[in-house]
Amino acid sequence: MGLMWYLMGMGTTAALWGYLRLRRTFVLEWKANLGLGLAFVLLWLCVGWSWGSFAEGEPQSGAMGLLCFGLSSLMLTVLTVRHWVLPGRK
């Protein structure tokens, strides 16, 4: 479990750097910020839920976490980028 928290911290740092780089390239309005933030929270929840479930020996719960939270995060990210990030190119 310690490895999970370490990797999630590294992923959070990488996501923050990516967001700051994205802000330099695109004009991000509040809708884009909200969508990207919610997508990150869902992805963080997906990784934590799934890893914890697999570590505790509950593979069905881990798979459902991947399906529910991971798919929602992916769909929200794609829709946010298409509708609110890409039109705001500097």
C-alpha cells in the first residue's frame, strides 16, 4: 500500500505539471478548469479504489472501480478537452 501512495503522489505531481503546461498553451475558462479537476479526482479515486480492492483480495470490486470511476474519468476528460480546452488555443 505504501507503493500505491507513493505512485499516486508522483501522479499528482505529474498532473499538476501537465496542467500548468496546458495553461501556458491554452486559455482555460472556469468550465475547463472544473472539468479537468473533476476528471483528475475521478481518476485518483479510480486508482485508489482499484488498487486497494485488488490488494485486499476483492478483484470484482476492483474491476467495478476501474469500470465506474475510470470510464467516467476518461469520458469527462475527452469531453472537456474537445469542448472547452481545444477551442481556447492561444
